[in-house]
Amino acid sequence: MASSCNGGFRNGSSSAQRPLKPLTASNLKSTSFKSRVHSSHAPPPFRRSYPSNFSAAADGVPGRVRVAVRLRPRNAEELAADADFADCVELQPELKRLKLRKNNWDADTYEFDDVLTEFASQKRVYEVVAKPVVESVLDGYNGTVMAYGQTGTGKTFTLGHLGDDDTASRGIMVRAMEDVLADISPETDSVSVSYLQLYMEAVQDLLVPANDNISIVEDPKTGDVSVPGATVVQIRDQQSIVELLRLGEANRIAANTKLNTESSRSHAILMVHVKRSFPGREDALSSEIDNASHLVKPSKLIVRKSKLVLVDLAGSERVHKSGSEGHMLEEAKSINLSLSALGKCINALAENSSHVPIRDSKLTRLLKDSFGGTARTSLIVTIGPSPRHRGETSSTILFGQRAMKVENMLKIKEEFDYKSLSRKLEIQVDKLIAENERQQKAFDNEVERINQEAQNRISEVERNFAEALEKERLKCQMEYMESVKELEEKLVANQQRHDCDGFINGNCDGKELGSVSEEVSELRKLLQNEIQLRKAAEDDLNKLKSQFEQFMQPGAGGDTEIIRLHKILEDEAYKKKSLEEEVAILQSQLLQLTFEAGQAKESLERSVDSRMSQARHLQFKEPVNGQKAPIAPLYEHVGLQKILSLLESEDANVRIHAVKVVANLAAEEANQEKIVESGGLTSLLMLLRSFEDETIRRVAAGAIANLAMNANQELIMVQGGISLLSMTAADAEDPQTLRMVAGAIANLCGNDKLQMKLRSEGGIRALLGMERCGHPDVLSQVARGIANFAKCESRASTQGLKSGRSLLIEDGALPWIVQNANNEAAPIRRHIELALCHLAQQEVNAKEMISGGALWELVRISRDCSREDIRTLARRTLNSSSTFRSEMRRLRIEC
């Protein structure tokens, strides 16, 4: 558990902690609270009476907020100094008023639910402030008791004092648990406790100090706030709760300031969960009427759950008075910021504002259940009797007055407004109609797209088949004509030769004429064969035509054949593209191969292994100046080119160490240009493609992401890096590998020149596909890439370089963007909100965004976003778009 440099653990060191005793029913102690015999577990028909100054009628209002002021009793030092505080503050407890004197003749008067003087006992404070809330919790309501005031005014004494030396000085926490334990039945009821502190905006467990970063979870349906990571202890007796509070106070962080020697540096929060069981109403009544009857059916138990939250807020302080410096100054800033956030929420509730900034601080998120609804809340404002507290007393009293106004606003909100309800219902109906229209339009578009794709495929197959038939017919016809022409030429040549020989010799015997006639007959046979071949070709052509006609008939199974042919064409195109990429990478690798001898290479590998073992030893050794051990000595002794050559080593360990060295070098901007010039980028892309080792792929992707942050983005595109990253994103399952790949693609998305290339090579679809991992770091990189891409598109559209709807919308990114626009993780939500604003700046995207539900998210961003610049951008975008303005008027939405 971290503590301030000048502070320490509250109430002593951690070594003095006493172990918790076993929580058994035998340790149950009797208390001053009225205990009753639980002969019947039915809830009491009437509520117990309240003190005279806290009427049942007043407390019966749901959401009642009570505020009391207490003047802390003087300590020994103040009694010795005889400091008189009455000259600036006058308490009138009988009138429940407090006068704050500005000067000798002017004073402001404030009214509170109760005003407690310095002589009021701890018991009196508990009965006035906390006991009604505890009784409401036992009746099934949620309740909260908070102590607010300047540092040193007695908040911890009022709320958390254990009273080891004097039982009369016990604080609200101990007395509240006494009443709860006295009222419940150990057999049917249960009480569990969690003790937390909010230190420097981190929720920490006071019972298990190692648990120092607990998340806050809000139920999306009910809005209830819970801390599932906190330690929960079942309480059975009073001694157990005292030991638990003592352990928590020992672990709470405190420090010594000028205003308080033991100033709390964190907000302490005690959460008490009460679970009670009662029989059904009818069975309970029947058992009361006839207690002697044994024929009553077993009653069905009703379980009632409630929560009591006791909050000891850290004291507000002025730095020039408290003397906080260094880490204590940071603690004071964090305390004042969280208290300021609490004040803003109370102001918003008091002024009936439409936006209550609950998410500005973890303190306000934890106390979300304390205001509104049926919750009962009591706030005790403490002021100190010393003159050094005068400067802060006015602001403390004004804080209590603002809390008083919350009650009036809660009553106003509870009035039933038929006109408002009608408007809300009308908006809900319009929203449902718009959603129905959007789904119907999406369904019609999908049917139209499928029909168009089927028609295109059929037309393409018909065209390809007709072209193939025509080519085959022309080929057969040309072969036939060439054969006939060749035979005719041979026949004419033979006739001329024989005629010439007969004219010269004058005597041709019968033997020569017989040979000529045999040759002529042979030529005729060849001609006959060619005629038969032509006839066979024509028959085949007719047969193919008839098959084509049968193929085109309905129900002939053409769609299956078309899909098969289309798939074959796509596979061939993908194989061709993959081969071209592989050839390009191999060619670039070929330029970097060296022709060193085998012995020299082996010696070099041994040398690098020894150097890398030294480098690993240096990495785990703490340097003198507190920085990491540099990897420069290895780079200077071995050389970048030789390190890159080891990426092709057959030894897996050498290859892994070499790629880690290159990744570490790529993390420094000064080395990136040298790595690219030496062919390191090409080698990393080759590793990403060739090796299936998850470590190599993860480290190589991280190095490529570092190189993609500067002027190397276009070079990565030229060498096929986008396709390789897309294929890696589709194959990888390790979240860290996907985070590196998503980071590299996100960096490329920020380049205006790569927009079309990213889309055509599957970069955007790969980025969206990585959301399947579900890891927050991966989703954050995906959201960053989408925001970068949308920003480049918006800039190009503004400059007139781009027209048409967004490529992100065409690739189907809009549903995912709308779904994660209100993600719980702040980095994801911030990037998605920026992406929505940039998409909305393009008027052509407006209708798609309205039908996709993005308009409602833009309206939410313009109202509830925690960042002022994003809220301003969303409002400006909605007001500048005529389409959005028209739809908002139709839905009666005001921005």
C-alpha cells in the first residue's frame, strides 16, 4: 500500500496490526439498541418512533436528505490557548440555526435540520444523524451517512472513533453496527462488510492492502454501483466489527500537516450489506391469529436486501495553511478535486440540472446511490473551534446549504408530469418506428444485393460460356480451312510436276501413271478424313450448344455450378496474388543475401550468441543512473547487417534473439532509417509471412508497428505489408500479437495516401475482424485505427478530394462503432466518439448514420461526454448538418 512521503499508516504501523478473531455467534454482545425476541420473523407492522427533532413525516419522504452541523469539542491545546470561536460563529441549537458573522454589525443566518454544539455527546450525534438512516436500512432502504469538513475538524472522531478507552466516545460506525447486529436474527439474516479507501483516485482495500486497484461496476439495467473485487467479511458479533475497523484504520493513509498531526489522506468508505428474510404476509397473519395451530403451510420466505454506506471524507485544505509539499501536495490536489466533483454533483441536483457529472470522480461514482430514489442520506458538516479554521468555515457551511436544496429538488422530481411522460413515450415510439424502418430497409437492401450478385454471376457465366464456345468454333473452322488449303496446294503442285515431267520426257510409262494415281487417291483419302473431322467438330459444337441450353433451363443446378466456378476463379486470383507477393519479397531478400563462407557465418553466430547473452544479462541488471541497459554495444560490435542476416538462422533461439534485438532498435526513432535502408523492413515482413512461431510473429509485428509511425508507411505498402498484416490478423489468436498488428494497421490508417490501398487489400476488414478477441488493449487499437481513418476521410472531404460515402460504412464498420460508442473503457470510448464525430461531418453519411442508430449516440456525446472538446465537436457537427437537424426536429430532440 502506497503512502505519502511524510505520512504513514493511520493509528500506527502495519506490524502492529492485530489479527481478526473468528466471527462466531458466541461473541455477540448486548448493546443499548432496543432488542426484540424474534418469535416470528415477520416485519414489524409499525416503524419505531423517531427522536423529537426528526419527525417520521419528514423522513417518510423518499430520497430525504438531512444535513446537521457539529462544532468539534476543543482539544487540550485549544483549551490551553483559550481560543474563542464565538466571535465569528454563533450556534443556536434550539432554533436549528447558525450565524456566520461577517463583521461586528453584519451576519448571515443559515438553517439546518440540526445544529450540535461542542457539548453534544457522541450518542446524541448518532441518534440525530445516523440512527434514522440505520433504521431505514433495516426496513430495506439504502442509506448513507457522510462526514464533511475541513481537515482537523473531527470527522474521523465523529464517524470512526472506536472508543477503546471510553465507550461513550464511540463513533457512528461502531454504534451503527451495534444497532444492526442487535436487530437481526443470526439464524435467518446476514450482515457482510467491506472497508475501502479512495486514495489518489484509486479504490483500495483496507482489509487486504495488496488489493490496491479495485474497479467500480455499474449495473446497466438498475444503475446499482458495486465493487466486486473488494474483500467481503461476514459479521456475527460486535467484537469482530471492532477488530475489522481497527485493522482498516491501521492501513488507512495519514500524514502530519500544519493543520492536523494525523490528517487523513484518503476517503474511507465502510459498506454494510444487510440481507433479511421474512415469511409471506398471509402466512404471517395466520400464524398471529392462531399460534397453536399446526396445520398452517410452511411460509415462503421473502428476502430483503439493503446497503448502508458510512463515508469518512478526507478534509479539504488550503495548501498555504497546511504546508503540503511534494507528494503530500499531490494528495491534497486529489482530495480537493474529488470533493469539488462531489460539490458539482450536489449543485447539479440542487439546481435540477439535466446533467449530473457523476463520472468526474470515483468518489461520486461510489456515492451514486446516495442521492435520489428511495435512498436515505444524512450529511454531518463538522467545523472546528480554533481560529485557524475560520477561513474554511464559510465554504463548509455553504456546502451543507447546497445539500439542503437537494431535498426540494427531489420532491419536485417526484411530482407526476403527464405532459413530460407523454413526450417521453412519444420519443420512444418514434425511436422504435425508426428502428423498425431501419431494419426493414436493411433487409430489403440485403435481398436486393443478393439478387444483384446472383444476376451478375449468371451473366458472367453466360458470357464466359458463350465466348468459350465461339472461340472453339472459330478454332475448328480455321483448322479445317487451313487443312483444305494445304491439301489443294499439294494437289496442284503434284499435277504441275507430273505434267512438266511428261512434256519433257515424252514417254511416261504405265508405272509412273500408276504412282501418280496412287498419290491422288491418297490425297483424296486425306481430304475425306478432314471432312469427317470437320463434321465431328460441328457435331461436338451442336452438342455443347444443347448442353448449354439445358444448363440455362430453370432447376438445372446452374447456381451451384456458377458458385463453384466463381470460387475457383477467386482461388486462382488469390493464389496468383500470393505468388506475386512472395516473388516480390523473395526478390527483395535476394538483394540482401551475402556470400560469406560457412565457417565465417558459424563463427559470427557464436559471437552474436555470446554478445546477446551479455545483453540479456545487462537488461536484468539495474544501471547506476536508473535507466535501462542500452543495446547499443551489441549493435556497435556486431553490426546491423550481420544482425539482420541472423534472422534467417536455422537455430530457433538465435532467430528469436535476433528479432528481439531488431525490435528494440526499431523502438528508437534514430535507428529506424538505418534499419529500413539495410533491408530490415523486408526481413521483418518475411518473418511475419514465413514463420508460425507466435513469439517471432508478435515481436516482428511490434517492430513493424514502430516503423509505421514515421515516413516508412508508403514503403510498407509497396512491399505488401498491408496484405501480410491482414493475413496475420486473420490467423493469430494471441491477444498481444493482435495488439501489435492492430497498432501497425492503426498507424497506417493515419496516412491520407493509403486510404484506398488499405480498403482494397483488406486492412479495414482485418482491423474490424480483430474485435473478436475482446481484449481491451486490442479493442483500443482497433478504435484508434477507425478514428484515424475517419479523420483522414473527413479532412479529404473538406478539401474536396473525396466524394461519396465513407469507406468505413461500406465495409460495415458502423454497427460496431455504434455498439461501442459508450464502452466502459475510456480509451475505446474516446476514439469511437471521435470517429462518430468525423463520420458525421460528411453530409453524405448522415442518412446511413441515422438509420444505423448513430444519431442517438451523437446526441449523448454532445451532452454527457467527459471531454469538453469532443462535446463541442459533436454539437457543432449536429448543428451544421441539415439532415441531422431535420431528423432531430422530427424526433423533438434538443441539442
